[in-house]
Amino acid sequence: LVAVVLVAALALQMTVQERDRIAAAQPALLPLLQQLCGPLQCTVGPPRQIESVVVDGSTFSRLRGDAYRLSFTLRNQAANEIAMPSIELTLTDAQDQPVVRRAFAPTEYAGGTADLARGIAAQGEAQVKMFIDASATTQAGYRLYLFYP
């Protein structure tokens, strides 16, 4: 009896942990997963697949003074929608050494028109434009790194 209870608890734990992937693979289970997440205070969203997201066509251009605009496209190469990743921006000096590093959550860079709950559509893309104040630094380049916290 203890073994059966432990196996059931393990199955429940795995279901909660993998809820996003299960919902993407079996959309009919979405209401059940949402009910399961209610008391556990979790949410069901698009799965996180960092290997399926690429940065395409990034530019870092000076607007005026120390104000810059960073523009890039996040491209989803997966056959399903995926969650918006967080972005780490690193400004580098002439020797390509980090000067300043900052992480941005999707709520900080995606803008008010993006539907963060839906993520990036299957085989879709998301255009991103950010305005950066680099008055405290001298930089010669930049790097972008995508990750899920």
C-alpha cells in the first residue's frame, strides 16, 4: 500500500513538474492541469525550450548622447509555441571584456502588446526593441544570451 501511494505521489509530482509540456502535447488535458494547479498556485503555459529560440538580426545603435536602441528578433524554430525567454545583455569593451551585464524578464522587454501567456507562436517570431541608457559605461560591443530562470 505504501509503494502504491509513493508511486502515485511521484506521478503527481512529475505531472506538476512537466505540466507545460503535457499541455502542449495533449491540449485536451489542459482543464485538468489547470484544476491541479489551482491549489498548488502554479500556472500552465507554453513549454520552455531554449534550444528552439534563436536571436535573429540584432542591432545596437546610438540614438543620441548615451541613449541606445537594441533591436532584435526572437525566432521560434519549434513546431509548437514556446515561452518567452529572459534575456541577458552584456556590454563589452574594445577587448570584448564585460563592462555591464543585466538580465531582462519578458515583462521588461516584450512591451504591452505581447501576450506573454501565449509565448512565441510555432515557427513564429517576436520583434523586440529596447531603449538602453548607457551613460555610466563606455562600450564597444554587446552580447545577447537567452535563458529561462
